[in-house]
Amino acid sequence: MFSFFRRFFQSKIGLPIFLAFLALMALAFAASDISGNTTFGGIANTDRMAVVGGEAIPISDLTVATNTALDQVRQQNPTLTMPEFIEQGGFDEVISQLIDRFAVGEYGRKYGLRAGDNLVNSEILKIPAFQGLTGSFDEQTYLAALRQRGLTDALFRRDLADGLIEQQLLRSAVAAPQLPEKIARQYAALVLEKRKGEIALIPSAAFAPAGNPTDAQLTAWYKDNRAQFTRPERRTLRFAVFGSDSLKVNATPSATEIAERYKRDTAQYQAREKRVVTSFVVPTQDAAKALTARIRGGATLEAVAREAGFSASRSEAREREAMASATSFAFAQSAFKAAQGGVVEPAQGTLGWYVARVDSIERIPARSLEQATPEITEALTAEKRVAAIADLTAEIEGEIDGGTAFAEVAKTYGLTVETTPALLADGRAFGKPEVQIVPQLAPILPTAFQMEESEPQLAEVVQGQQFVIFEVARIEEASAPPLAEVREAAAAGWKRTQGAVLAKQAADRIMAKVRAGTPLAAAMAAENKPGFEREVIDLERRKLLANQSGRIPPPLVLMFSMAQGTVKSLEGPRALGWYVVALNEISTLPLENEGELVAQTRQQLGQALSDEYRQQANVAMRKELGVTRNDPAIAAVRKQLVGEQ
């Protein structure tokens, strides 16, 4: 997940270098009132996150940057909550990236780099969000977008300039460096590495107390572990689905309208003729005449074409105009003069001279107004219905935009209103896995999770055929429930936490015995506790990577980073217990026959090397400028985001 997050949040060379952060900055000042109106002073003030080379980073930037980053990660994991995001390292990543961003801008300005007004203007002109209906930059649209986010033109331009300075500074540092082959071979050898060992789980449940905690113990534990119980944001929607078949519109054409359409398309109802021809093209007129003569003498067109080294093709049935468009006017004229089965007089086309035969002739008689009326009526009815529905949906949308309540709109137009259960962002009903939402709601869920309550919208589900009016009836923010609602689960969590302390002590005893030469299984048995698990590992690294699709269990990650003959422990998630990992043997398959693997390794690590150069450059710039963090203010924001204050 965080590889995606870093790709989003880190600047890239070229135009995207600043556009991702631009979206962040465009939102950053919308929450500028979080800190209140304070004056700039020392780092101890709560209005700033850090000071980088004399430039302060507002604390409000950190708050909104974290929310923006969470929104981006939610595109892949819609139900991710803020506490989970922070627990997995997202908040710390945001802090690091904000500081790096400011450091690069300040460093560039210190050494005379600049992004002039004309360059900044040219970048603003490229941003689609600031373009009007004509597709060109529109100043009013630009200013309205800035006002909507509480951003001034000056601050917006500052961020664009920082992005351009970063481009100038880091282009050479991250420009596709080549990993030396010797180093690539070392990394390739890791892929061929095979490790043998054992992984044991010492579960907390085996050491958990039998009795329940006191109210005071449970309350204190729950206060410190609320994030484990956080429920994702839920939204209840009211909606009404309607379609072209349910809207009452008058789409029956009048006799006058039918007559006018017949007059307009009179050519379509006149007698027509379509012809199918088989033909091939030769370079010269003389060749075409000679081959045509052979066909008229009794040889088949296909045989003549084959003997001359050409391939004959059969066309679909075409009218004169369509045939002229596909071939040439002269050829179409000749083809429509020939009789059915007859050979066409040679005629020139774009690529040469046609040799052809008329295979069939389809004659379509003229149709009177009376004969064409059913067809015209059907076409006009469909057109009028589409137009009427467009007018009606525009009328409904106008009612909504004008502030008419959802229920009133539905009543006026005879629509059936339905209400969903509390939904998660991915469309699942919270606490009701058996409930399936109506399919028409799936496309509008992303919009629904950005809306305020009681602000109805109309959406087109199937173009011209199906629509839905919807509004958010209730928003339940992501939060931990009261202890009373999860008391049983919290008590189990408290027990695991208590057991985890003893499980850690048991894991330490087991490791000590293994290091002294006792087999892992015997060391575990000496604890005389139920529920212990042990698994023998004999695995090649490339098989591990291939089978796990990148989702590698942490104990295996640890095993593949240990030294041979060592034993280590690893804490399981959410007080599950402790893992004991023993690595007995490391072997590597021969690399001589893996030339392709070495080449792939060089290519794949190119981006990693580029990122490493970027990080080293950022570290150097931070060091030279000096960075002072306001840890108390950062801690306060962290608590605020997880709902602890």
C-alpha cells in the first residue's frame, strides 16, 4: 500500500513533479483554522510543524496533507481508517515528505535557483482544473478554484515554483542511473538464495489470564487501544432509480412530423439499387483490358487473377455512392452499367485499374409516405423520447440545484424512494455481509462519500436510459465505538495483551535454549503450554516472492534477512503472540546460467537506485539547511487525527 503512497506523494521529474503535491497544497489551507489565528514565532509555537532553514511549515499543512494522503490510499483500500493509516506509518511518511519538499525549495533558493513568473504561468495554463468550457485557461475558473480551497494566488504560485526548483535540482541526481553489473549480480544471487529453518508461534492466548479485567483495567486498556476497534466511515443513502421506461413522456409523432421527416429524407425512400462485385487491381490500363478480354472469353475472374499473381476480393452490397467512395467514381459508373454476371469495363482507381465482375444486383423499390410511415414513426418516437427524457432530467436536476428537497422531487415525479443500510466506501453494508446494494448505486458511491448530508444529486447510470437521484441521509464518521458495545472483544484484547508479556518471556527462554544447542521443538515442549505452533521452512527466495504476490508474512521476511545460525523473535500483530525464527542454513544456486536474471535485476533496481540518490540528496539538503521539528505540535495532530482529543 505504501509503495503506492510514496509514488503519489514524492515529486517526479517532469510535469508530475509538482502536480501531486499541488493537489495537496490546493487543499492545505482549507483547514487553516485548525490551529486558530496565531502569530509566527519560535518553533515552540503550535502554528508550525517544523522550521526548515528559517522557513516554517504550518501545522495545518500536516493535518490536511495526512487527510489527502489517506484519500489517495483509499482509492486502493476504500475502508482504511485514519487510525489504521497512521498505525501503518502513513503519518510519519507525510511528515518526512513535507519536510523534504520545503528543504528542496529552500535549498534551491539559497543557491540562486528560481522559477520565474512566465514559467509558473505556463504551468498554470496546463492544469485541466483551471480550464473553462472552451478547453482553454479561464481566469474566473482559476480564481474560483483557489477560493473554494481557501488558497491565495501567491501561495499557489509558491508551490508551483517549489516544484520547478525541485525539478532543476534533482533531474541529474535521479536520471535513470545504471546499476553496476557486479552489484546486480550480488542482488541476483539473493533471488537464487535458499534458506532452511523453523518458525514457531508462542501465542499470547496460552498465557492469558483466565479471569476478566476490572472495569478500571479494561477502561484504561481500551483508551490506549481504541484504534484497534475503529469502525470505518459509514454513510446511509436515500435514492430513487428511474429510467426511460418509467418516465411519463409524450413521444408520439404527429402526422405532420412524419410527413416532414419523409420529405427531408426523400432520397432514402426512392428506388435504389445495390450491387456486389468481385474485383482485383492491376497497374496499367493495357493489362486491365487484356485480362478483361480473357474473362469475357470464358475464363473465370478468380483464375485469371490467380494466374496473373493477384488476389480477387468480393465486396459487400453497395449503392452507387458508397461504391464510388470505396473505389472511384469512374469504377462505380462502370459497375452500375454492367449487367448481373457481366464483366465491368476497366476503370481507373487510386491504386490502379479495376478488373471486375458484377455478382449480384439488389433492387429496392421506392416507398410511399404510407409505406414508410411505420419506420419513420419508430425512429421519431425514439428520438422524441430521448429528447423528452433529456428535458425531464434537466428539469429534475434544475429542481435539485434550486434547493428543492429530495422527498419533494421524488413525489413530484412519482419516483419510489429507497434507503440503504449504513454503507462502507466499497459498497458493503456495515455489519450485514448478506445485504447487496442495487447495482445502480455502485457507480455513484465515490461521489456519495464526498458529499455533505441532504444535498441531493442526479446521476446518469446508463446513458439516456437509466438515472438515479440520491442524497446522503446520514454520515457516521470513522471512530471507535463506546466500550460497552465491544466489551467482550475488548476484554479478549486485554487478555491477549497480558498474555503477550508472558509469551515474550517464554520466547526469550526458548531462544536462549536454542542458542545453547537445544532443538527448537524441545525448547518449546519444555514450556508445557498448549497452542504452540512450529513450521519447518525450506524455501527459495524467488519462489517466496512469486507465490506471495508481494504479501510476505513478517516472520518469513525476518528469516530472509537473518544471518545463518541465528535465532530471533518477532512480535505478532495486535498482541497475537511472539514468533521465534531460527535460521539453520543458507545456500545459493549457481548464477552462471542466469544471465537474464542479472539483466532483469539491473533494470528493476534502476528505479530503486534513483530513489536512493534522491533520498541522499534530500538528507544532505536537510543537514545543510537545518531542520527543527515541533514534536509536541506533531503529537497533538496525531492524537487529533485518531480521535484521542
